[in-house]
Amino acid sequence: MNTMWPAEFDPRKASMKHGNRLVFAAVSHAPEAPFDFVLPPELEASAPPEARGFARDDVKLMVSHRHTDEIDHATFRNIGQFLRAGDILVINTAGTMNAAVPAIRPNGEVVELHLSTRLPNGDWSVELRSFKGDATMPLLTAHAGERLTLPAGGAARLIAPYTSDAAMLATVEGTANAVRLWRAEVTFPASQDMYLSEYGTPIRYGYVREPWAPEYYQTVFATDRGSAEMPSAGRAFTADLVTQLVAKGVQFAPILLHTGVASLEDHEPPYAEYFRVPEDTARVVNSARSAGRRVIAVGTTVIRALETVSTPDGRIDSGEGWTEVIVGPSTGIRSVDGLLTGLHEPRATHLMMLEALVNRERLRVAYAEAVERRYLWHEFGDLHLIVP
């Protein structure tokens, strides 16, 4: 099994154990900015479909093709029409934490602490958010050493900026090198799961105008809570739909990748995230590729995990650790043939991953059609299946 740690956490400098050899793990950076478009505010899904009178699998599904301009439209529960017996769907089994916790700064200001990622040494990467009406915005004026009071005797102490990489620092007018993410020591008076269940809530952004119960932020595949945000590409699956697809001959293979907090405001590249690709999943994917069967990732998180442990010839190794790999047009994608994903915001870095599967003009046509047909964006929105 391969194990990789970010350079800032591990003295091996992001080395990866491969067999009996210790080699340096490359970090891939996409050089090109993702494309821009206009997203009408009314297309931002503000509530789960269940709250809008629909079932989870009643959301819309747009199906586009990697090598043609063909686009199909369906209801997600009919996704089986576009899948074949022998297809492998690789799914993320990460569960979503109640990662937003109220906090009080030393000056008495009430803020929201977003727990992003539990780091190997027990610290956390965290984001502070200030309240702007019913919404929150990144708070960029905190400082190292600041102590935050959490409910029921919990506490957090900001240690240092999470990373020194300039791409990870936000700058606002009048504030140079303002820090969005911090490394922090966080203490809970009870177990983490019990404390967050009692005092935390799922992270939500301004387009979600009211809080929703934690179960709305879990997928049917969730087994291991640890993600700051839901791996939402799998949200529309139901137990009945999974059963139908298995009966058709579609196979599911699990990976785990715990997502950190997103940055909708700045579209920063993803940070290091914990992942695990089991040996059985690697074997299933490799067997399918060798037999000419299709491997389809359910979510960009799946591609990030698989590409981290893929070899130059496209085979998948098992692996566990931390990935800093960023996938884009310059890196290509070796591990999968297709992708099921949500619809991503203008300039979002996830769009660069999509461009590793399909060229920008074809992707632009698909997104224009999604806007025209009033598809909904974000974690409670509609879905996009890209197939060969």
C-alpha cells in the first residue's frame, strides 16, 4: 500500500512508499484558469430537493459525451439508461461532519469556526467566518495566538497560517497577506463526534438561506464521517436505485476522500486532503480497464484520489495518506473514462478537472445548455454525467 503525506506534515517531503522504494510524489498544478460564464442567482439550489417536493433521485441529469456534441437530458433515477452492464462506478464513502461551530473571539465578536481537516498531528486546519446578515464571509483579520471560546467548554487556538503558499492566501483591500485558513489546536470537552453532533451544524454558504438537518448532507454511501463538505455527486443515489443498477450489472467500488472547506469566494485550488484507495477497489478498477469496461468516477473527489495512486500506464495502486494532486488539462486523467458530478461555479477550479476529460468548447456548450434548461447548481442541485 502507498502512503503519501503533504510536505508540510512529514519530513519525507511528500514522499510516497512504492514497494520497497521511497520516491518523491509529484504535485500536479493546472496552469490554465478555468472558464468563466454567467450563473443566474436563481439557479443556485437553496434547499434540498426533498424540501422542494421531490425525491433525492428526482433531480435532473444532463449527459454529455467526451468525443461528440451529443447531449441528453433525463431524470437522475433513469441514469441506468446511460450505463452498461460491466460499468464500474467508483464512489466516495466519506460522511459529512457537522463542521460549523459557533465561536467567540477575544474581542467578544461572535463568529463561525469551520473545521476543515484533522491533521496528522491532531491539529486542525480551520476557517473563521464572520456573519454578514444571514450569510457568512471569510474573516481575514485573525492573528496567530488568538484564542476562541467554543460552546460547553470547547476552545480553539490559532497557531499559524495553514500554508505559506501564496496561492492559498487571500488578500483584501487594505490588508496584505490576510490569512483565510489557519492551523489550529482545537479541544472538545467530549468526543469529537458527540461534541459536533450536539453543537455543530453542517457548513452552508449564502445561497442556502436556512439550515437543514445533518441527514440532508449525507449520501447513501457514507460510512466514515470526516468531510467538511458533502461529496455531493453521490447525493442523488438511493438504496432502491443502487439495487436497480446492481441488478443491471453495474458494479460499485469504494474509495475515501475527506473534503476540506471550499472557497467559493476566491476559487482557490484544493488543499491537501486525506484519502484511501483500498486494494479491492484498485483490483476492480484495473480489471475493468484491462477488459475494456468503463470506469466512471462519482465525483471529482474520486478522480483526485485515483489519480494520486495511478501509474503512468493508467494502473491503480492501493494507497492511503494525503494528496496534494491537482488535476487539469495539462495533467490529463489516466484512471477513469467518465465522471458524474454536480454543476460547478464560474471559474471554479473543479472545471479544470472536467477539462481533462472533455475540451473546453464542448464543456462550454454543455454548461450553456444547463443554464438554458434551468438546471440547478451546488450540492442540492442537478447532476452532469460525462461518458465516453
